[in-house]
Amino acid sequence: MAPVKHKKRAVVLDTSLFVNPEVRESFGRTPTEAIDCFLSLAEQIPTLDFYMPPSIFEELLNFIEPEKISGDMLVVLQQKPPKKYELTCPAFLLYELIEDVRERVNKGLRVAEKAVRGVTKTGEEEIIKDLRRKYREALREGIIDSKEDVDLILLARELDALLVTADQGIIKWAEKLGVKWLIPPKFMDYLLSSIKRAKLLS
Amino acid sequence: MAPVKHKKRAVVLDTSLFVNPEVRESFGRTPTEAIDCFLSLAEQIPTLDFYMPPSIFEELLNFIEPEKISGDMLVVLQQKPPKKYELTCPAFLLYELIEDVRERVNKGLRVAEKAVRGVTKTGEEEIIKDLRRKYREALREGIIDSKEDVDLILLARELDALLVTADQGIIKWAEKLGVKWLIPPKFMDYLLSSIKRAKLLS
């Protein structure tokens, strides 16, 4: 009997996996260590293809010591941008995005008004600091707000990949678009189980 | 020789055509008059189908005296929502939208900071009024920022229609999506020329 052919599965990685201290815990003490650990595991899983959009890789470079990272990285973690001029998205997403932005913009104005009314009571510098924090919270949290976020979502959609991310805004969109996702604390288990299965298959 | 069959063309109308005083000028003194004038012209053009999304029609109802509008309106100006769960849009639009929102959000914060810093010089109420105007300008102008806007764009895309609108944000998106558009001041000429051609064909 001929062996069953297994189609390779794709996995798309966000930086949070390596950068966020609580998240990378099981992989290493520093981002550089976490990447090394990931590479040594990933190499044992011929059944998975790992990807990262170049824009996300750029972000990652700010946190690691590139000269300490093995050249295996280039082979094991493929850098691929999504085909942004070929992919499409359902039109209802535009409605959701625009409604969401609209609500946030209104919240932002209320935050600003509150700040102005507070100036006479508290000092100006104090108020400005507070304003910045609250404004960013109101307008950015839980929303897709960067090209890098769109890169992750679209690349995962294009490759029908599992998207590993801790970002709530990205997860919300993955849900809308039917993209598989996994939170980083589960990723070590996912890799170990994949290694086990890959061995059984070989 | 059999007569050449002419495929009907579709036209999607925004409210600005009837509501905006400078824009409706050639159609009538009031929105209700402008609609009457439009209907009497439209009826003479069997080669054109006129549409308006229901959400836009809702907006229009705030400006007209519904009891004075002829029942012809329901037949001549078809109310049709876009097929928002079937239509798709190119993914690169998401990038443009998100980059645009991001820039505007940053502008909004700068507007808010300036307002806070101005409080000690000017009165609080004065500053709040100014903040609201500038904030809205920074975050809303020239952007698609409502479900109604998306309805117009998508309906025109679905029907391959000519979109008649004065809204710069909508026109910008029509350009991106290859949707034909016309500014309302040209619409009277468009109708008169269509009447002439319809007569030649009959």
C-alpha cells in the first residue's frame, strides 16, 4: 500500500510570539533565545510550513540581535507578503470597519473634551499625558490599525494558514474571515504535538 | 434590418443632488421641487434606470415633504441595497483605508492636545466649540465614514452604474474601484442629452 500523502499545513507567525514577555515564556528568556528555540523545534516538523510577512519581520528585527540568529531562520521561517492586489475581501467587512472607526472617533472626541474641561483642575502636562493614553486606548485597542496587521490577516487567508497571534483586533478579523488562529501560549504544545505526529508519519 | 438593442444604463443617486442648495440649483428651489423636476425628466428617458440605496433614501426623507412627492418616485427611482454579503472588494483597499484612518487619528490627537494647551488663554466653552469643529474636520473630511457612503459605492459597483455625488470621500473611492462618477452640477446636462438621444432611438 502506498503511503498516504499529507498536504503540508501553513502557519503564519506574529511578532508577539517572540517579543511579548508573558507570551514567549515557554520559548526563551529573550526574543533571540525564543527564536532559536522555535527554529530548533520547527526543523523537526516537515509537515508544517512557517511564514511571516516581511513587514512583521521588520518589526521583529527591532527586538532581536540579528547577528546571533542562525541562517536557518531564512529557510525555516519564510518571509512572504500577501498578494494584496489579487486577494479580495467580502464587502460587508467594509461596513464593519467603517462603523467601528466611526464609534471610536466619537469616543476620541469625548476623551478630548473631558481633557479640556479638566485643565483648570489639574496641571496641563498631567492632563496631556492622560489624554494621550486614553485617546490611544479609545481609538486603537482591539482594532486593526496598521498595514502590518492587514499583512498578517491576508497572508493567513491566502495560504489557508493557522495564524498565531496575541492581538485581539487581529483575532476578531480572523473570526470574520474564517481564518484559523491560535494564541501563543498554546503554540509550544502545538509544535510538540506536531513533532510527535511527524515522527509517526515518517 | 433589425433595430440595434440598447442595453439600459444604471445611474445611482446620492442625496446631495437634491439637498445641497448650490448643487440642486438647476433642479429647483427646494428639495421637494428638485425631486419633482428630476422625476419629470427621468420619465422621458427609457434608456436609463435610476437607483438609490434605501439608507440614502432615509436621509433624503429628512429634507422633503413626502406627501408632496408623486408615487412615480417609487417606480422611477428604484430603492435597492447593495448585495453586501456577495460583493467583494480588492484587499489593497483595506490597506489604504487603515493607513488613512491611522493618519487621521494622529491628527485628531494633535488637535486635542492643542485644545488642552489653549484653555488657560481662551475660555473653556470657546475652546470646546473650536475643538469639535477641528476634530471633525481632521477625522471625517474626505473620508468614507458611514454605512450610507459604503451603500452608494457598492451599489454603483454592483450595477456598473454611474454614481452622481458631490461627496469627495465617495468620489475618491469610486476612482479606486473603477466606478463611473459625475458631479451633480453636470447632471442636468446629462439628463437633457439622454432625453435627446432617447428620442432619436425611438
